[in-house]
Amino acid sequence: MGNTKSGAVSKEILEELKLNTKFSETEIVQWYENFKRQCPTGRISKEEFQDIYSKFFPDGDAQTYAQHVFRSFDTNDDGTLDFKEYIIALHMTSTGKTNKKLEWAFSLFDVDKNGYITKSEVREICTAIFKLIPRNELSALPNDENTAEKRADKLWRFIAKGDNERVAEEEFIQGVLDNEVALRLIQTLK
């Protein structure tokens, strides 16, 4: 490959991202140049991420949800997102295959990062999601999904676990894949 047009992005990261995403080398290089313009330090802090995320939801409160999304993207737990974490997250949430998106959804719901999710963690994420929804749009939701509690209960029922049980990643993915409504609920995550 020799000297690529990758600019400052390392060959190692470029190759890894080409392997693990659907993005082409040109797209990755363009993303990198934009990322460096926006984040000259090469990292996005949690606060910067929350500010960016809030712009996507001007009619809602995105702070809590953005914190959870940031946590799920910060795979090395250093309190920042580097370019690689950012691109992999972008890929998973926008163009990734269903299983990859479900793996990300599991990491989003696994608030304490212990490898399992509980009903209370599902409720916590659903509550954060509901803060994003403008009040005037809540009335359009189905009656059994129009509150965070109802949506969490409905999702938990699809996973077929008791209130005090916990779910591993494989069980979560299979439970969601086995139910079209659960899959729809998860696919709306952003």
C-alpha cells in the first residue's frame, strides 16, 4: 500500500477500520480529517460529546442518554473517545449489521459494565431515551410504550426474564432477534 493518502491516520488504524467497518479508505481519511478539525487533540471528552449529541435533539434533554452512549463507545475506559472508537461507534450505530448493533445495544444497557443487564438497567436507559422525545410526540406512541417504564417492561418481557434476573449478551441478542417488536425497539436507539 505504500504511502497512502491517509494523512495523519496511521496505517494500522486505517487497516483495522477498513476491516471492521463498511467504510472505504477514502471515507475513513475524510472522517479523520474532519475529526481532527473538530477535535485537534485527537480526543473527544464526555462534555464535548454531550454538547454534540444535544444538537441532534434540540427539543429534548440529551445529557443523560449522551452519557450512556459515550460510556458504551469509550471501550478503553479512558474518559475520552479517540478516532478509532468514534468511527467504530459511528459504523455500529448507522451502518452496522443487526448483530453488531445488538452488541452495541447490549453495551449501552450494561450500565455497570459487568457483562450482564438487569431490568433496572433497561429501565435506566429507557428513561434516558424518553428524555430525548419531545413532549408533543409522546402521545403518538403506542399505549404500551408511552412511558419509559412501560417500554422497559415490554422489552424485558421479550427477553423472557424475571424481574430480579440478569441477561448475558448472547441471551439478549437472541431474545431481541426472536421478536420483531423487540428488534424494532432496539433499532430505534441512536
